[in-house]
Amino acid sequence: MPRAIVLHPSDNVATLLDPGKEGDLCILQGEGTGQVMLRQDVPFGHKICIVQTSAGDTVLKYGQVIGTARKSLAVGEHAHVHNIDSTRARGDLNHTR
């Protein structure tokens, strides 16, 4: 059974500690408890959504905003560059130089 770590109580994503397959129940550890059913195959180290997140909502990891959801993300959905726009380390968006 795959495991995922929640790094902060306010996070809406968790990071997989093991690769997971669609339909697997994934155990949440760290600052989260319970389990989430994976909606797709998800590689080790990638994120999954652990709270229903609407398009345009912020994505939180480490208790910090790491991106914005491009589309609605369901619990158990793979959360990665294909459906999240990163907002971390985006110097190209800093227009105050």
C-alpha cells in the first residue's frame, strides 16, 4: 500500500513516498491522517491532491503556496505540472527589477 507524507496541517497536497497505481489506497502520514484512493498511477516523489481544490485555488505544500490549480483537482488526483502552475521561484514574474 503506497504512503504519502503531508508536510503541514494546511497542505492540500501530499508527496508520495512510494509509487502508486490507480485504485490503490494511499496512507497519509506526517501532518495528515487517513487514506486517499489514487485516481491515476502516480510516481514516487510526486504529489496527490488530498482536499478538493477548485480551478484557480492555491496549492499548499510545507504550509506555503507552491502554485495555482489550472483546473479543479479531485481528492486522489495526481497534482503536478500538467494541472498546477508553479508560483515558486518565478523570477520571470517579478516586474519590479
